[in-house]
Amino acid sequence: MDDWLEYGKSFPKYGNYWVSVLIPTRGRPQRLAKALRSLHSRAYFPRTVEYLLWVDDDDKETLEFLTSKKEGIPSLNVVVGPRGRGYLDLHVRLNTLASMSRGDWIFCFNDDAEMLTDGWNWTFSGRMAYKGEKDGRGCPDGICMIVPTTLGHPGSAEFFAIHRKVYEVL
């Protein structure tokens, strides 16, 4: 076999999930619920996606919302930690969540974004790279950029997904 980043024969290879969605959140429980519902309802095989949230320990509104077991919200792994420097510590939150994740792909998402693509996680299925493939399916270098629609912001930023193997190397 060539030294290509290839998976799919025993997919998912590294855990029980195709994709681990990482969402740092603060003070927007209703938007968070909408983001989670959009991801979960539009996922191809929703049970192959795990959701990991970072919630600041002083964010009572979000903590109360998450413990009230709202209908339609997928099962979540929630980390409660210090607020720190807020947005300036985003990298700390994402690294903490990524280190806990079990999916082959690590996908960072915002609590105010909405996924509009049906079967969005199908992008991560099959092979990451395949010699001679020209149809653009998959993410040949192990990094994908995804542009969802952000509520109220039609020109939203891209969100990245990275293969676990690339994350571990970096």
C-alpha cells in the first residue's frame, strides 16, 4: 500500500465516531440549541457524531439549559471550566475538547451557526485521499474547510475540520 493517508476499510478507525464536533459556548443557550439541532438533524447517520462543549463555569444560563434535558438535543459531553481570558483562550478550550474527542475527524463549530447541508458529515466518510480521484470528494490533505450559514451573518467565516492523524502530528 502506498504511504497515502487512507482509511475506510475499518472506518471509523480511531474510535466509535466519524466526527467529533467541538463547540465552545457562552451565554447563548437558545442559539446553541439551534446549532446542535441543525447538526444532528442533518447528519448522515447522526449516531456517528459526538458533541463536545466547553461551558464557562460562571455561565449559569447555559449550564441550567444543558441540565434541563431539552428535547431534540443530542447527547453531549460537557466540560465546565474557568472563563480565563474569554475569546483569547479559545485555543485552550479547543485543545482540551480535541484531546477528549474520539472521532476520526475533529470539527470545530460555533454556537451561533446553523448547518444547512443534509448529510454534512458524509464529507468525512470513505477515504481521506485516493490516488487518481478527481471528483473532489473527501479531504485529500486531512484538513477541510466548511462554510455554514451563521445566523444573522450571511458572510460567515469558515470552520475547519481536521483528521485525527493530522491533529496528532501537529
